[in-house]
Amino acid sequence: MTNKLITLWEEHLFWLEVLQDHAYFVRDHLSVNEVEYVQTAQQYILLFGDLIKMLKDIPQTLEASDDVMIHFSRQCWPGGYFEFDGKLQSLRIDNKVNLNLSPTYLNGTLAENQEYLRILSQIMQGKEPKPLSLVNLMDLWLEDQLGHATLFRNLVDPIEVFPTKTIEGFISKYQVFIVQNHHLKGYLRFKEPGFARQREFAHEVGRTTLEMSQYIYSMVTKYKENKILNKTTLRFLEHHFPETCYFIKKLSYYDPSIQEPASKCSLRRPEYLSV
């Protein structure tokens, strides 16, 4: 089963840009006193940037079995960054690093990194990567969407009451979705995947995800116009859009009703003003 909305070339570009963003966020949220970790994060920013430049010289139509794609995938293996992220999480749990990111935030970035490692492990063998099942797709991206909503709520100024109230509604929905997906997974002990209620669940999640993305887009527009008070960067806010697009494209296989919006969204990150 292949999601034709995303090519292997696009998979690479999406994940490399996501990981580079994650390295930016670690660098930007470390104290300047954490010199070693700041330097390591900066090295990964440059490394992922170099890989993105290399990818742009590779034909976008290559299949997994092509030697060029196999070689590039081996160069992309980001195991070192996964270990770096994990080390920072462990230190953060014990309050041994001055990093203004929570351990649960790092759970999300580690889970995403792990998915790219899963995909790479198959392309490196010349195989088309197997897509995640619907329940596992939900496991990964529902947590991500909840994290985005929670971060947005925490990053706006306390006087921004109405945006906070609106985003709290989305937070509640994603919390329910995560519980529902847990139970739907249990039903698969004796039900085949894709039963009617699970398909309806995919539709509900897809519709809500598109609604929240549109709302965050309106808030980012306000950010660019200096019309919403906050304590974050444009890069941090706009990181939401490529990840949401990726989720919607993958989800559209299970919910054909969202294929049209999925075909129109962009996996590319916007050109950020801040670096």
C-alpha cells in the first residue's frame, strides 16, 4: 500500500526539514551557558542543511530500488541526532540541563525522528517503505497535533483570552481522539482494520485537523502583522503546517473525503524570517 500523494523524494525533504527545525528549536531554547549542547545543535542544523542541498540535486522521480536513492538514504541516517535528543530529554527529566523545553515535548520529536528511521531502514535496503497502519498513524500524529495545540496555548500572551479559549477546544478534542484510538486499537484483536467506526474516526480526525490548521493559519497571519502578543518565533509557529500536511496526506488514504485538501497542502516549510 503506497500513498501516491507523497514520493520518496518528498519523504526525504519533509523529514530532513522537520529534523533541522527540531535542531533549531533545541538550539534556541538552550541557555547560552550550555555551550557544548548549543554547538552540537548548531552542527546538526548545518548537517541537515547540507543533506537538503544534496537532495535537491537528486531526480525527484527515483524509486527506492535506485542505487542513488539507496546511497542517499544511508547518508541521511540521523541516528546521532536521535541519541542527542534522547540525551537532552534524560537530562531535562532530572533538571540537569538548562533547556526551556519539556520532556514530553521531546517525546514528540523523538517519535517523529523514530518514524524517519523506520522509513530509512527500508529505503536503505532498496524497498518501498511500508506505510503505518491507521492506528499507528494516529498514535504518532494525534500526539503531535495535541502538542501543537498545547504549545500554541502556552506561547500566547495571557491577555489573548479568546485565542486561548478557542485552542483549548481543540486540545479537548485531541485528548478524546487519543483515548478513542487506544480503544479502537483494542477492537482490532477480533476486528479487521478498516471497520465502519474506525473509518468514521479517521474522518472526524481529518476534519478537526483541517479546522485547527486553518485557525492556526489565521493566528500566524496575526503574528506576521504584530496583532497577537506572544513569546515565540515564526519558525516555531509555522512548523505546524508541513507536519499537518504530512498527516493529512497519509490520512487521506484511509479517508478519501479529504484527498482534495490533502492534494493542495504543502509539505514544504515556509521561508522563515528567523534562523
